Amino acid sequence: MRLDLTPDQEVFQETTARFLDDQVPVETLRALRADPIGFDPGYWRRGADLGWTSLLVGEGHGGGTISDAGLVDLSVIAHEFGRHAAPGPLVSANLVAAALSDGSAGGDAPDVLAEILAGTVIGAWCSGEPVPFDVLGATDLGVRVDGGEVVLDGVKRPVESASTAGVFLVTGRSEAGLAQVLVPADAPGISIAPMQSVDLTRRFGVVTFDGVRVPLASVVGELGEAEVQVERQLQIAAALASAESVGAMERAFDMTVEWAFERYSFGRPLASYQEIKHRFADMKSWLEASHAISDAAVAAIAADAPDAAELASAAKAYTGHFGAELVQDCVQMHGGIGVTFDHDLHLFLRRVTLNRALWGTPADHRLRLTALLEETAA
């Protein structure tokens, strides 16, 4: 991270790094490849004890932060997740917790929030949809009121940890506008189909809602007035995904620099060749710029700055594009060994590649930036 961290945040970062080193070394990540969940539930509960799930939730609801800006604290964790290619639905679980923490959700929401904070229940945000509604921000899933219930019909994909989630926060469209509904994962009418992921430990699914009925009190906020909340969730998701990608980029770059100094070619270290130096210079500039834009986006969203949406999209577009460029260059510099499964480099390539596609592609966010700038100019 390039943010000026407080001593408490530095301790938080170091504690998380040591925990991930101990709990999910690369040998464990490889062993989890065939695991249907992708992580040990006990590992997630211990992470929740460290504060992974509570940083966007106020103390009045059982949460708490390290600093005055919980999102900045959470971005520190996201960065370490990237550096370790760590498993667990960090972004999705925190988005659900944040949505439930403003007190606008009735029914079982307070109990569900407590379980999410404790790490005993996984909350999954159902936001994306299949073609032709796979454009960032598009929503077609229907939400309608029927007496004292709301009925949901539609499909959401990809949904992280869909098969292990206890609750879904579903974003849909009602006659009055966008709505968010808290739905138990075992509600009648829900079916889940697994998807294949490029990442070794992150699992996704297609969730179909076929006439799913839940009490009207399950609506988070006012029916049809969730646009502001959903927009903020998208900004947070983009910023955290960028922070995580920067961590993975940093780890891949460090591994490659070390390799280039240790690898000899024609009696000289690989790093001594001018062409390699030029490529490292390009990669270093991409990495530093990714640090800068990611940190700026996190700080702007945490402060509710007017340019938060622009910076979130700029960060996601930049890290999505140059993150893939950087790690692919790292693979090429490693030569033949870089494309083998036995080498650790592909763990970080997988993480960057997946994050590039989640919460909007670089193309999606460039279009979003264009729209924002045109709106400002108008």
C-alpha cells in the first residue's frame, strides 16, 4: 500500500500478513484446488475474529474500525489478500454487511448481520446478470409486492460463494425502481448451479430465483429507492478489487525481480540486460500508478468525495488493464518455468485475471467514466 498508514493500521496489516502466511501458504492453496468450498470455514471464522468482516459496520451494530475510515482499513486487508492469493469472499461478505448495517433492513437482518460479522454465515451479493444484462449496473431481475410478501424472479451470475452462502443480498428492479432484498439461501424457488473459475480457491455460481417469496420486511431500505446504495456498493467493490489486484501485481513483480537477479544467462544476471531493464521500468511504472489510483479511489469513497465514482472506475479500468499486462510480462520473463503449474506465479495471474472481470471489466468502467465526464461537462 502507498497510503500513509497509522501505526495501528500497520500492525493490522502485519497481523493479517502473518495470519495468511500461516493459514494459507501456497501449498494449502494448491490443495484447495478440488475443494468445493475453496476455503476452510474455520479459517474464515478466525479471519472474522481479526476484523475482516466488521470494518464497514458501525460499532452500534457490532462492527468497528482501526481508523476513522473503515474502507481504508479494509483495503489494507484486500491488498494482503492479493499478495497471498488468499481465499474467501472478502468483498462480497463486506458489501452485504455494510448494506445491512444502516438499520433500514427489518425482519431477521440484525441476527443475520451478527452471524456475518462472526464469520459463521456467508453473505453473498447477487448483482451481476447473464447476457444481455451483463453490462455493469444493468438489472433485470424482477421484484414485485404481493400482499405482505415480495416475489423475486430472475437469474444472477456470477455470485461468489453461492453454494456456501447462508443469505443473498439480491439487487432487483421493481416498478418503483431498484430494490435490494435479503433472501435466505435455502428459500423455496432458489436453485444454484456451479460455475468454473480460473482462480484455484474462489467459487462462483449461477443463482436462479423462480417465484421466490420472502416477507416484505426483507426489503433493505425503501422498495424502489436503492439506487444510491447500489451505486456505493459498486464503487466499494471496484476499489477493493483494485486494491487486491495491486497486491497480486506487487507479489508477482517482486518474484520476477528476484528471479532476474538470480538467473544467469551467458555468464551475466538476467537483470543486467538492457531490454530486461526497460521492461522492468515499464512494469514498475504500471505498479506505482496502480498503487496511486487504487489508494486515491479508496480514500475518495471513504470520504464520500464528489469524484469518488470517477476514481473508482479509473482504478478498476487501470488495474484491470495493466495488471494483466504486468503479470503476463512476469510470466514471459520467467521463461518456460513461468507457464508451469508447479511455479507459484500463476496463482497471482489467476487472481488478477479474475478480478479484471469482476464488478465490471476495464471496458465497462471506461464507458462509465465517459458517461460521468459527459454528465459533468453538461
